[in-house]
Amino acid sequence: MKIALIGYGKMGKAIEEILVQRGHEVVLKISRTPLAEELNDVEVAIEFSRPEFAYDNLKVLLENKVATICGTTGWLDKQEEINHLAISNNTAFLYASNFSLGVNLFFELNSILARMMNKYRNEYQINLEEIHHTQKLDAPSGTAITIAEGIIDNSTYNSWSIDEKAKDIIPVEAKRIEDVPGTHIVQYNSDVDTIEISHTAHSRKGFALGAVIAAEWIWNKQGVFTMKDVLELN
């Protein structure tokens, strides 16, 4: 495929390395909003930029009918509009808060555990913690929000909060520590024990590989998709 990398930071460079290894051609790599004329030869765009730039980037890509993979978090108040753009322009869009295969399996495990633990709400107190590198701009992480939403969809919790504590709210802790690619921990604590599931990333390679696999999957498709579609977890 002919790929555009929109956002050419550490993640963009990691993605480029895997793309080249798998025989794809990177025809555009920029850290700004692309111009329409720069997209003529692009078959799929992979967007890993910054929250304040993501919407403008995605709007240009989808209006020019470029199938797009997006891993930027912190812009989701406009996701409905972006989804509509993809559909109205007969192209494809896939957003994921995290492209790692392991994290997406963790999302499924989290949902199953939430359903099981909901029967024991009075016995166990839930806590969600995420740890990332100090360059991570949004807090909590998009991955942590996806985890919290998975719990809400499978329990009687109705929201999450980074600072408010109440019976029906999932408390989220966001920590920033140098050189941590990403750690997410869900705990259910009681007076007598703790049940815990966690995912720890060792490098950016898992995220980068997942993004490339998603780009390969979405090529020549139309519609709005998630990593569940790519990994056949539906």
C-alpha cells in the first residue's frame, strides 16, 4: 500500500519501520495538517498526532476519500462528526485508543470481569490506574477511558472520574513517570483480598504493529470500524 503518516514523532517513526519491513511504501510523512494535493497517491493514512490537531487532520483526510487509521486521543467530542464524514464520503475510518493486540484482548477480559464482579459491588471497591511517560498530554489516557467505558457497559457503574469519588463512579488515577510506554491496572479490593488484571507495554512496537495491521485490514473498505472488527472479537 501507499501510506501517509500524519504525525511523524516517535510513534510515526516506529510505524514507518514496520511498514517498510512489510513491503509498504510511505509516500507522505508530515507533522502538520495535509494539503489535498498531497493526498493524490495515498491509499491509507495513519494519524498519530496531537489532540488539538487531530480533528483538522481527519477532516481533510476523509473529505479527500482517504481511508484513515487514527490513534490520537483527546479529541473524541467530535468523533460523531468524523464518523459521519467517513460514511458520507464513502471511505473508511477506524479509531482506537490503543492498537496493541494485547490491550484489545485486555479490553475483552476487562468486560468479562466487570460482568462477574457486578454481583459483588457491596463487597469490592473498584479502582482503575494508568501510568504513562511524561510526554503523554491527555490524562487519563484514551486506553483508560476505554477500560472505564467497558466496565460501565457491563455493570451498574454509570461514570468515571479522575477526582470525584462516589458509589456509582469509577475512580481513575493517572500517573506520569519518565520512560513508561503504558501500564493499565484494574483492581477490585475488599477487606480480605484483591482481584487485579493489568496490561504493561514494554515498548511502542506493539502499538505500531497493531496500527499497521489495522491499516492493512481497512484498505478498500467503506464504513466506520474498531479494532474488534480487525481482530474478529465481535
